[in-house]
Amino acid sequence: MRNKAALAMTVFVIAFGMIGCQKSQKNADATEAATTEAVSTAEETTTAPAETEETTVESTEETGEEESKDAEIDYPTLPLPEFHYYGPEDWADYADGVCHFLVENSFGDVGSDLTICVPNVLKVDDSDPKDVKLWGDYVIHRYLLANTSLIDGSGSSFGGIAHIDASEGGPMVTDFEFLEDGSGFDASLDKLFGSVGLKAAYLDACINRDKYLSETLANYINNNGLYITQYQEYGWAPVPVLNAPPTREEDQQIHYAGNFAYTAQFDMREICAHEMDGADIFTNVNSDDWNDFLMEIYSRNGSDMDSAVSELKSNLFDENAILVRTDDVTFKDIEGCTSLVSDGPYKDGEHVYVNYFVPRNDDIFVIKISTSYCADEKKQMATDSIIEEFLGGMELE
């Protein structure tokens, strides 16, 4: 099975490099199989019995009902309402003030479609209105809106004691004693939480952050009447919003406008996107059904192909990877491209690289793909299929 899958991937890479991104690393028979299936489908369609008038009417009515339901969907639009903490706890107003303080001082004017702060207050001392103290854990999430989904772009967490002046008007944060990071964490945890018997409670709150996030997001969405059905953390499958309708199939599809004059489409249940300085990053959603993979897309100034290839090779995780270079290949109907592919056969768990260099004007468009090879043919083929579909839907401007 290992040799068969390895051969399949090798054949795909060569075929893809020559004819573009219509077929993936599945196997050499993919095109023939697709053609056979299309012919078979056409024959079945030709010989299938005609629909009865009754069936046609019912189908039309059902379609009309579906279109009517779709028309009623009120998609969320930007700007989204500002986040406020809507919890039922006695400390909710205090916590909302702390959340806004942390968001403002952590990210300032850095843009996102929605920034929320999930508080978990473990103890409140309001004996002095001028110095109300809250012991707690606060987690900030910054989201981008995509269809009816919130995609987590970045965030941070803060534990410690918030000091609030509630003597006049709304609560105002005057100070925050933060837990330290790294080697100073344990000592600061003992000092801030252990001294009041909350050390175990704080650690437990950290473990249950996902639960608090789910509740906080649902409250925000429901209070603002938003049609948002799911949220997603980078690298993980989307999570349904509590009590929200299921996400429609078409809303799982992301239409991505890249930073390097291209567009792409992908299923957010399979691929996550992340933007870094100088590159767009696409990685797999964690799953037992396919392998880990990473796709990096960037543009390199200049037209020196040898330098572009050397630069990419020097930045590979596997410094000893043996790569085969092929020039004058065609990618997406663009001639004169170069491919750089790992030499097979491949071993289970081995890093496999498939790279494309596409000359465009005065720069080189680079697609850098790395996967973790799996001897399980079914799993490997699923991985290849996801990558194939992504490349097939890519359009270069």
C-alpha cells in the first residue's frame, strides 16, 4: 500500500506541474476515472425515465420553499455591535469594565471585525467602592466575520486582580495586578491567588475556558439578534453557537482574497487561513481523516528563478530533503513555471514538499506546500484531494 500511494503522489505532482491544477496528488487514473464517470452519468441521464408531472410540481414547490427560507436569512454585516459582557452574575458590570480596559490596552486600534473578552471572576471584594477588587481570568479573542461564522484571528489571556473605582458613575479600572509569564508564573500565582485560597480555582478556570467562551459568545449573539451560527479557532473545526441554527453548506465555503493578487476558495471544515507579514498561510483543520499540511503563498521581488528556488530550499524544515526541479512547466495555463518536488518513494511520517514558482511581471509568485506523508492510502488520498481542490479553485489576477 505504501509503494502504491507513494507512486500515486509522484504521478500527481508531475501531471499537475504539466497541465495546471486541475488534478491533484490522488493518482494517475484520476482524469480517466472522472471522464468515465461523466460519460456514465450522461448515459444514465439519457435513459432515465421522465419525471411525472406530480413529481415536478412537488419539486418546484420544495425549491420555492427553500428559496423563500434563504431569502429570510439576515446575514450579519459590518460593523458588528460593540461587545459587552451580558452575564447574569452580580459582578457582570464590573467585569465588562475590566474587559474594555484590557482590550483597549492590549490591542488599541488594531483592526478586527469583533473583539470580545471572556471574563471568569472568582472573587469580588467591594467593601471599598473606591477600590473594588476582582480576582479572575480574562481571555481576549479577535474575530473576522466570514458568512455566518466568526474566525478567531488572534488573542491573549490575562489573569490577576483588577482594581476598580465604582464610587462615581460607571466602574473605572484604576490598576491591574497581572500574573507573570514564564518562570515567574508560579510565584505570582501563589501571591495573587494562593494567598486567598483561589489557586486551584484559577487553574480550573483556565481548563474550562472553552465553556465560558461558548456561553459568552452565545449571549452576545443572542442579545444583538445576529445570525451567526458558528465560530472557529485556528487549526480546529468550527464550533456551533449555542442554540443557533446549523450552518448551511454554502456558508462553510470561504472565498478568500489573497494579499498577492490571487483568490482562493476552501471549506473551513478542512482548511484554516492566517495572514503573516509577507505570506498567506493555509493549514489543515485537525482531523483523523487527513494528514497535516501547510501551504504558504507569497511573492518574491525580481525574476531570478535560481535565487527564488535556493531561498525556498534554505528555509525548509527538513534541511536534507531531496528535491527534483523541473523547469518550463505550466501552472494554471501560465507557461514557463518551475516546480520543486520531493523525490520519492516516501516513508510514513516523512515531510513531502511540492513547490511552484510562477513568473508574473517583475516578480515570482510562490506556492510552498509541505505535507506529512501517511502510509494509510485512504488518509493520504483525502489530503491530496483537499490540496487539489484548493489549487483548482485558485485564480491568479
